[in-house]
Amino acid sequence: MVAKLAPKSFKKPNKERQEIIDNIKNENDGDIEETMEIGIRAGIAYHHSGLTSEERHWIETGFQNGTLYALCATSTLAAGVNLPARRVIIKQPLVGMEFLGKSQYLQMVGRAGRAGYDDKGESITIVGSAHEKKFRDMLKSPLNSCQSQMLHQTYLEGFILDLVYLKLVEKVDQLPYFLSKTLAGMQKINECLSLLEKALESLKTQDMVKIENGIFLHTVFGEATFVANFSPDCANILNSNLLKDLNSGVVFSSHFHLLLTLIPYDIGSPVNWDLFHDEFRKLRASEKQMLSKMNIQESDILRQITARKKAEQGTPSMRLYIAFIMMDIWNKIPISTVAKKYDLQKGWIQNTLQSVCSQAQRIQRFSELLENLWPLKLLLPHVIAKLNECKNAELVPLMNLDCVKFGRAKVLYDKGFKTVKDIADAKPNDLLSSIEQISLAQAKRIIKSAKTTIDQMLINQEEERVLYGLSL
């Protein structure tokens, strides 16, 4: 709408805007949302959580250098868009269904006329008569004070665990001093101290720590929880579920079982139950048998299709649905294609893949210290490597070259060596100037490997042409 109403002068062909469009297409397998392309051609873009990190990068870069004139964002996200502007327009004083708070309002309007970026700025808030009085009252109201969340026992337990395993405290009587230095301790020290005893008892019951004569002793389970950066309650749930999965037997007919094991409990999405059923029916018999042990039967899915009941995050059905999405990514299906299939935003899928990668790495660290989880210690490194490839599919061809692993491949890609041919055409000094801590011998080896890869590909293509009788 905004792009269509923009003056004609905004819509004239522009080389810089076309570069933004081309860059986004290159990052998204040649795909770009039609609305996004129309907007960018007019110097206008939108910014929301559904954007991929690449889309967000090019849009933010275009806005910062003045190629894009305007950026549209939802009120929920406007407070988090850290981009300076000359003018901020707030369409209505609501964040979702909630009325705009003063801190949120100041955060939004603070983007206008940022010191060091502009010499002036202005903000406009469109307020209907129904909200005018409430808006004026909000402007006069004081800012809400920051309140510590550590008065919840779960967070306090995590804090104590960190102190113990970072070896900042060795004795129980040292804890009150550390608590007094926290925000919670400064705000409500008596509540903190009264909650401390319950938290310590809970940690002992969960085998996170042992206490003898007032001295903390480490446990294997507590060490594993700390190293993996899990909260105590999450570690217990996860350990129980992992042991149950392993005792039931890992299904090796595909990677599906391991992927399902890695799905975090705090991710949810709208579920297309018809699609859910279609994906379920594609599973192997061994995989369906595995799911039946998790109390997921085809009859349950059919009932869900009829009831259209919302699936809650963390439930077996929700985690299974996320696993179907991740299995498509695992099978090298482009994110844009998967997004269309499940009617989800590309950015959400990208963020979910990142969460699954992080969860996999944490579970690996967790299993390395717990003897009962030894199979995961052996199986997960391969899965993590493959997930990282899925997350950075564009780097895989570069990582096949000699002397190039993930970190170096990312540097090469960011410096403009995006394909094997780019490297094959480069001079050793080009790589030396782009990559730190690389020798001349390594640079020559990388270039030689790239040339060999291309030569081998051409030979293979010629052999295929001969095989099909197409050779000249």
C-alpha cells in the first residue's frame, strides 16, 4: 500500500535498490517476496521477525546508507529495530492488543534524530479519540522500575548452580553475600534469603549439588547441567526423555529419530493437521512404531484433524511437527520451498534451525558427562555437522576444498569468494589479503584444490555426455 502510494519519483529505476533485490535473490535461491520487491523498488521495505537474517542484513544496510527511504515494522518489533531515522511514525499506541507502555514509547521515538547520525528528528503518534486520554496519561506517568526475576525459585536455582560450578562459592554461608549484590538482593533481600533454603533443598533433591558440613560438593549430573547450560528443571525433563528414547531403541533407518530427539521444548508454530497427517503417512514402519511408544498414533492425528485443536509447544505432537519441518531442511530442500509448504515465514524456519543446532550442541555436551547417554555422545557429532551444513548450505562447496573448514569458508564467502570458481580464478595474494592466519602455501593449495574440483566436474560432465551419446 505505502509503495503504491509513493510519488513516481520514488519509483524510478535505481541501481542501488536493484542490487539489494539481486542480493536477496542470491541468498534465497533466486526467490524474493513480490511485496518486498515492489517496496524496495520504491525505496520502502518492511522489517519483521519472519525475515531471514540475509534479508534483514540487506534491508538494514539499504536503510542505513539511504538507498531505502522508509522502513515499516509492527509495533511489537519497532522497539527492537535499532536503526536511526529522521522521523518515526507510530500508527496507533498499541503493541499487539496491549496499550503502549512509556518505556516502549521512548524506545521507539528515540530512533528519531539519533546523536551522531542526524542533527534533528521528529516523532508522530496517531492517536484516536478512544485512546487520547490514556495516551496523555502515559506520557505523564513515571517509567516502570526494573524488577528482578530471580525471586522465582527456578531462576534462583540456576544462579546458585552457576556460582557453585564456576567455583565462585565453596560454602553455603557465602551465598547471602553474593545474593546481596544482585538486583533481587538489593530490592528484596529478605525474600531472597527465605527462598534460598528451598532452592538449596531442591538442588540437593535433583542431585545437582551435595552439601557436607556446609561445603558444596560437585555431582556429575550438576556438572553436566552446568556445562550444557540447561536449567535444573529442564535438565531433569530432558534426561528422563533421552533415557526413555534410548531404552526404547534408536531407529537407524533414517536420521528422523535423532532429529526428533533434538527438537527444543520451547518452540511452537501453527499446525496444518492435514499436512501433518500426510507427513506421518510417509514415515517408515519402524519410525511409526517408535512414535507409538511416545503415544503418538495415526488415530490421534485423525482426531486432531477433526477437532482442529491447537497443539501446545513442548507436546509430543508439536515436537513431531517441527521435526517434519527440520527433516525437509535436512534433505536439502530450500528454506523458501519449506516455508511455502508449511505456510511459515522463512525467518521463523531459519531461527528454528538455529535453535535446533544449539540444542544439539548442548545435548552433546550434556551426554559427554553422563555415562547413561553414551550413545548420543557418539552419534551427535555427525548430526551437528550436518545441521550446520543445512544452516549454511552455501558454504558446503567451499568446505570441500583443501584447508577450508567452516570458519574459513565463512570468511571466504563474506569476502566475496562465494563459489569454487571465484577461488579458482583468484591469485594467492587475493586470499592472503582476505584471510588472517593463512600462509602462502595454504592459499596456493586452496586455489589448486578449487581448480582441481572444477576440472573434475568438467571431466564428469564429459563422461556423462559420452554415456548418453551426446559427445561432439
